[in-house]
Amino acid sequence: MSEMGPVQMRSPVLNVRRVEAYHSITIVAPGIADRFRPGQFIAVAVGGEQSSMLLRRPFAIHDVKPDYGGTVEFLFQARGPGTAWLAERRSRDLVDVVGPLGRPFPLPRDPVNCTLVGGGSGAAPLFPLAQALRRRGCRVDFVFGADSSDHLFGIITARRAAATVTCTTEDGTFGEHGRVTDVFERVLHETSADAVYACGPMPMLREVSASAARHALPVQVSVEESMACGTGMCMSCVIPVVGEDGITRMVRSCVDGPVFRGEQVRFDDAGTIPFDALGAPGWKSPDEETGYGGSTREAG
């Protein structure tokens, strides 16, 4: 696939459908479909040309197909005026879309056993990932969790794509009663997992990352952070992430992510600027703390 950057398009709606508690929209967007890699997202303008809703809404890409030159499907819940407007779109309406955006999921070089964990609508971007992993000869096992059965998504499709599918609901209306994290370590053991991929609420990602670390498994997480621009300009989606050098930096989920190594995200400090983050008030570099930093020029 092309490595070129994102494009902006006025894309016609192919169809809108209800999928349990969610809405699914498929648009004709060849330029985006051609560039897409699993884990990337789109930013959609809402409200129409005369709208006062200036901010785009980010949505994970759930599927791309070659139909009509290239189609893109995304999933959402109608929670506010912007998504309510989207839910009212009909076939042939035009929507202004920018994408694909963000850092995709890295894929293993060799065939390995991969466990994919999704919370609610966070399952959506895991389906194209599963297809890409299977093309590389990887085994795929799904673990899905939601508040209730109507917030689980794509179970039938998942069963066709994966070796096993384990579902949990907090109200017990489908699958096992409880949360994803209640069954996650058991699934890791039963499937002999070699790698973990996850997308969903931050508390879920924190626990999944901690569990994977206890089993010495690499884990890639796609974070769900509020994004106002989707292009890295507004700094509204920053989270603290530890770099390879051990220094914490406030990074932008939309361009540096949304996919990160789970063990490097400081989930407990999300929404804050940790005192030891680069650039935080009073921050000192490791060299300064040990007395070896500063300028080499003499004062004078």
C-alpha cells in the first residue's frame, strides 16, 4: 500500500446502518482506502458547510474494500450533536473527510499467536488488523468486552476471522459475566499468546498492558483520547509516554499514536503532566540531576 500522507476528500455516503447500539457509515473514499493501514483513523467534519461545529470528529477505520474504487467504513455512537448529524446521513450525501491519520499497528515479522482485545466500539479497528495478521500466517484470538450485549460488535465476523472468540459483558447478557480483564490472562494461557493488541477505554488498556507485562509479552495499544484536530496542532490529546531513553514526554495521540507500546504509556498519569515529564515545571535532565549537565562555555 502507498506510504503517502493523508488526503482530504468530499466523499459520498454509500450506506448508513444500525449495528446494535452503534451506527456504521460506509463512504466512497479511494484515496483514503489506498493509503490505509490497520489502526489508522479518519477525521470527519460534521454539521454541514454552514455549521458552527468547527471541530472534526475522529473515528477508527473498521474496514476498507475495493468496491467503487475504494470504500471506508467507520463505527460510532450518536452521543452529541455532531454524531447525531452523522447518524442522519443518507446514501449519496457528501461528507468532508481527512485520512488516514495516525500511527498504525506494527505487524510481526514472523507468524506468531496474537491475542486481540477490544472494549466496546474499540473492537472496530481490530478487524482489519486481524486480516493483516492472518495474511502473515499468524493465529488470531479475540477477546471482546462491553457493558451489555448490544455494545458488543462484530461477533459473527470475528468467529470467521479468529481461532477463538471470548466475550464478556458486565451485565451478563452475553458471554461470560464480567470484564475483559477477568478472562484475559486465562486466554493468554489457553492460546499460548506471543503478542497482544488492544483498543478500548484507558482503564482496560492499563490492566491489559500490566497483564501482558507479567507474562513478558509485547503489547500494542490504541488509546482512546479526545482529539480536536486530528493533525497534531491543537495538543488536546497529549498523554505521558516513556521513551526509549527513559524520559517521559507528553506526546500527541493523533500523530505519535494512537498506537503505542503498552508498557510505555503512563496510564495512571493520563490527563495530567507528570512532574518528571520533559518540559514540566521544575523538570531537570538526568545530566543536570547528576551534576554533569549545563553549558561547556566559561562564564565571562
